[in-house]
Amino acid sequence: MNDTIYDLVIIGGGPAGAAGAVYSARKQLKTAIVVSEWGGQSQVSETIYNWIGTKEISGADLAKNLRAHALSYLGDYLDSIEGEKVTNITKNENGQFIIQTDSGKNLITKTVLISTGSSRRKLNAINADKYEHKGITYCASCDGPVFSGQDVIVVGGGNAGFESALQLSAYCKSVTIIHKNNEFKADAITVQKTFDKPNVKLILNAEIVRVDGEVFVNSLTYRDKTTNEESTIPTGGIFVEIGQYPSTDFAKDVINLTPINTIIVDPMNQRTETAGIWAAGDCTNGLYHQNNIAAGDAVKAIEDIYQFIQRA
């Protein structure tokens, strides 16, 4: 076991993890960051238009920038453990946390910041993988303006799907919501506001069968689950909003999770219900999830962690 006792271990290398590493090192907290992959979900995005301070940047370049900025603080106050995943968190007899990685490392720390994000549920249809980020996208806020003036499709019947459709309706020619069931999961008021838009329409009880195109998507085929008939819709973009998988399994024994496995935090300071553990970004039960919000969550958490350690 590593004999170093850290003030803080940060888990995750997306915007939240990188922001946490920069702020903790600048506050001279002895910190280790454990990263399986830098960049978070945005790493595979072709272009990101809403990373504040940068007009546009590819996901790969954002990941490189996050890594470079965080690791510029390597030294007395920051260690980096890359290419490894955290498998478990436990407590020792001194009330410190033991962070276990898949390579067998054990890191001892006074506090923990979990910023492991989440993974989007992918569209399960023929050719869906082929057109990932070539018309199939998972973020209306990030990518929506690219599809201005086009006919687009939103897959999903929850709040996220309807909110995306509402946003897209402002600049897309038409928005078709396709939902697998006969009833929505979205709030009634959100549904009503969406359907007040004249360019929004709905297809219920539909199973996505296939996505087609050339270099980019140009159509989607679905099957009516009642009649078994297949229909094809021309489209320039498909926005998938069918949920996420928070990356939190490793922490389930030490923190409280929601029924969908997001981490319960106090939005004032990002504290979890377990003293000494904070969480930031898409792995939390925060209402909104964006790169900029994740970074802000982490900064907020570090400010609170610093005060916590100073009072200890």
C-alpha cells in the first residue's frame, strides 16, 4: 500500500476532474487524480461549440487541453494515476478512505471527489454505431445549432427528450419525437409546451429499426409496434435521449445513490451524505448536466473541501 496520505483523491478526468485537480493543486492540497480516460463523454464529439472561452473545439482537443492543464501542476501537490479505474472505496480504522484501483493500487486519503460522469444509453438499431457523431448525437445543447433549418428526430419520451425537442424547435425546420411506449415519462407541462410548437410532431409506440445515410445520416426507419409496419423518415439529425448510466458502482458501499444510481449531493457545496466525500458533474443528481456545469461543480466542491481540511 502507498504510504502517502493524500488530502484529496479525485476520481475521473472529464471537465470536473480536471477542474478539481487544478484548483486543489493551487490550494496546495496534496492530491492524486485517478483517470481511466481524459475528456469525459465529450472526448468523441467532433466539435463542441459551448465550452466557454473557446468558440469551437473538437472533443479530442478538449481532452488534450484538460489533461495538459491539470498535469501542468504535477509535483509536490499533484500525482496522476492514468489508465486505471477505481474499483472500490472503503474506510480504514482511522476514518480515512482507501481508494482501490483495478491494477491493485491502494490510495489513502482524507477526502474524495467523485467526478466519474456517466455514459449515454446508445441507440440500438442497425447502422447506429456507423453514424455516431455523423448525424446521431446525444446533446442538443452542444450540437443542436449545427442542424439549423433541418428536419430532425428526437428519440425518447422523458423530460430530456422533450426539453431537447423544445430547444431544437427554435431553429430546426421540424422536430419529430419518437417514443417506444404509448405514454410519456415527461412532465405534463413540458409536454404541453413542446406541442405548442407548430413544427413538433410525435410518433408513439415505435421501435427504431435502422439508420441510413451516406457520409452522414439521411433517414431513420422505425416499426410500429401495433401494426408491425415499417416506415422511413428523412432526417439530417437524430438526437438520442434515452437515459444515462452513471459511473458510480464502485462507490455504492460508501455513499447513498438515487434509484438510477446518481450520487445524491447538496447543490450548495457538492457534499454527499457521507462526510468526507464530494461529487461533481454528470455522476450526481444535479438537475442539469453540461461540461461547464461539471467544471463549476468541481470548483465549488474544492472550495468546500479546502475549508473542511483546514477545520480538521
